[in-house]
Amino acid sequence: MLALDEALNKLAVEAPEKAELVKLRFFCGLTMTEAAAVLGVSQATAERHWSFAKSWLFVELGETGENVELS
């Protein structure tokens, strides 16, 4: 979890909206539709942000040897 927090902080610097989407989905348990509404973006945009964020975090966490599953 510590590695995930550090990775999310890095993502927040580069792409704050994408990091916020991860927090809403992963920690708050919101659906994609709910998270999109909170962020004020379309569901399609939220889906693109989610795909990017998952890939970015996979690479970032892979470098630390951590294995966190984001569904």
C-alpha cells in the first residue's frame, strides 16, 4: 500500500485528474459512471483516464516489485 500511495502521488503531479479517478474507484469504490460524474467528465473520458492510469501504475509499481490489482 505504501508503494501504491507513492505511485499515486507521482501520478497526481503528472495527471491529477487521472490520479483522482483511481482514488475514487479504488478507495471509494465508485463505479465508472459515478466517478465520471464526480469528476465532471464523460464516461468515455473516464474510461480512457482509467486505462491510462492502470497502465501507468502497473509500470510504476512493477519497478518497485509491488503487485497491486486494480480492476
